[in-house]
Amino acid sequence: MPFREINSKMVEATVIPGQRMFSQRGAMLAYRGDVAFTPNMAGGQGGLMSMIGRRVAGEATPLMTVEGNGTVMFGHGGHHIQVIALTGDTLYVEADRLLAFDGTLEQGTMFMGSQGGVMGMVRGQVTGQGLFTTTLKGHGSVAVMAHGGVIELPITPGRPVHVDPQAYVAHHGDVRNKLSTALGWRDMVGRGSGEAFQLELSGSGAVYVQASEEKL
């Protein structure tokens, strides 16, 4: 169920009988046809564990299940929208950046510490972002939100990419993340972003970076 980009801040999706999609509450701008929107407290196809992960991360707002026969236009807060197509791999994205995604994708959560160790946990404390990151896996499309536009940076073996944690939007592929410090611990007191911290992504895949560090 691919999204059609209407402009940089709006996308349209076709909903057909027998298939469903999920969207953030308040993301629907308009629709045509016989389409129903219902709260989904189970957190999509991730089920109970996905819901628990979202609640632990402070992301208790339920997704909306979108079903029926018609077309729906999505947007939220005037944010830039980036459409990402998955072909069997896993997308890692902050839950509050999700606008809408195909119901065929399996949703889950990943504790950032499982990839970044202690430094992964520091990332959540320092940047104000959750320690949990939402995962979407399978074949389908995802529409994510960002500030000021998005650029996709390739990650190739031997050439890691360093990103300001607050400019990070999402990544996919066989990628490991590690938070590193560009300054000494004493110098970082009172610093929550910028050059004090860098999120290093290595492996093979891509990372999406937003133009503004503003958090959604």
C-alpha cells in the first residue's frame, strides 16, 4: 500500500478491503470513500509487547487502525514527511516520528541499550528521546515525520556515519549504533546535543537525518 506524496507535508494512501494500515492519532487530514478509523491500543502487529514498550517509553498514545475502501490524506503539525519503502529489512524509528505505515509490517520495540550498551542508554537520557525505538519489519511503506526536510545518508562497510542524536530520524539495514562523546565528561555537563555527542552508525544500510534538531 504505497504512499503518494502530494507535497512535502502531505501524503495519500489507498485503502482497500481486506487490508489495513496504522496511523498516528490526529494524522488524518481528509479521506474519500468508506473508511473507518479506530483506536488500536495493542500497538499494531507488535501486540502486547509492543504496547508495553511504547508505554515504558512514555508513548502511550494509541495508533489508529485505518480500514475500508477509499483514499486517505495524512499529515501532522506541518512537519516534513519522508516515505520509506521496506523490502524485507527492519526500520528503526522513534515512535513519535511515525505518521502512518502499512499493516503488513510487523511492529516491535528495541531497547537502545541492546545495541549501544551503556552509551545507548545515555543517549536517551541526554537527548530526551526514549530508550526504546520502534521497529517495523517486512515489505511495505512507512511515512515518517521530521523538521525542515530529510536527507538519506548511505552507510557502507568501513565508512560509518556520525549523526547528531537530535537530528536522527530513522535508519534501516544491517547497522549498529553507538553513542560516542566528542568532549570529556567534565565538559559535557549541561550540554544535551550538538557536538558534545555523536551517534555513530556502522555497517550496511542508510540513516535519515532531519535538517533541524527540534524534537517532535
